[in-house]
Amino acid sequence: MTTLKQALHVINLYGDRIPVPVDEIVSHLGLGPTRVQLPDNISGAIKRNESSPAGYIIVVNSSHHPNRQRFTIAHELGHYIYHRDLLNLGVGDTLAYRAEGSDTPNERIGSLQETEANRFAANLLMPYSLISRIKTQEGITDPAQLAKRFGVSAAAMRIRMGLPID
């Protein structure tokens, strides 16, 4: 199973590209991702998988927007990195990134862990250093244009920039 140090090394290998290639990161770590049709209220999950080199696999809802899928993959990677000791068989996440109501509930994963996974996803997909670089080098400051460059929703970028959501 991948150690935390190894996972962070892999993230650093890819972390300066725009958009951050989250699929490549989780693939490099042996976590998938696997895209499948899930109920619309389920964004994805990280599930125990003994045949995976990482011991887990990230599953994402193939019917969701590609930007949503990217955030979900990064969120589930956050669970793998921060909460591996709590995962057991895994955890599923609804549209609100809550384990309750998913097909893989996990009473060990609560709102604190979900918030940590969301922060990890935002930090991975929208690093302040890369946002600053685009603003400085290319003069792009509009949140919607930045969102397109980073492969995230405009709402996610506005939140990241500390702006109100339209």
C-alpha cells in the first residue's frame, strides 16, 4: 500500500500543471479512477479493493459534469491520504460530500473529515501559487476564466478566491 510520503511525492510530480491532472495522479497511485453510472445524488466513493496496488479504488459518477468528477476524485484522494486509518471498507459521498445517504456509509467519517477532504481537493486542484502565476503571467483575474483553466466550477473558484457565489 502507498505510504503518505509516496503519495505526496506523486502529487508533487504533477502538481505544477494546469489543470492539475488528478486522473493521472490517482492512476499513478493505483487508485483508479473508475467511472460508473451511480445514482445522481452520489458523486463518488473510495472503496476497499484488494486487487488494487493501493488497496483502494476511487469510483466516480460518470454522469456528473467533468469538473464535478475532477473535484470528486480529488476529494476521495483526500480521504485516502488523510483518513486511511478510518476508511475500513471505504466511504461514499453524496452531492454535498457527506457519507450519510450513500451506498457506502462510514460512521467513522464525519463532517470534520469531509471538510478536510474538501480542503485537500481545493488545494490540489486550485493551488494559490498556480492561481497567482496565471494572474501575474497571463493577466487572467476573472473567476470564470480561471475556473476554465483549472478544470473546476466557477463556484469552486469563487470560493477559493474568497468571493461570494453568484
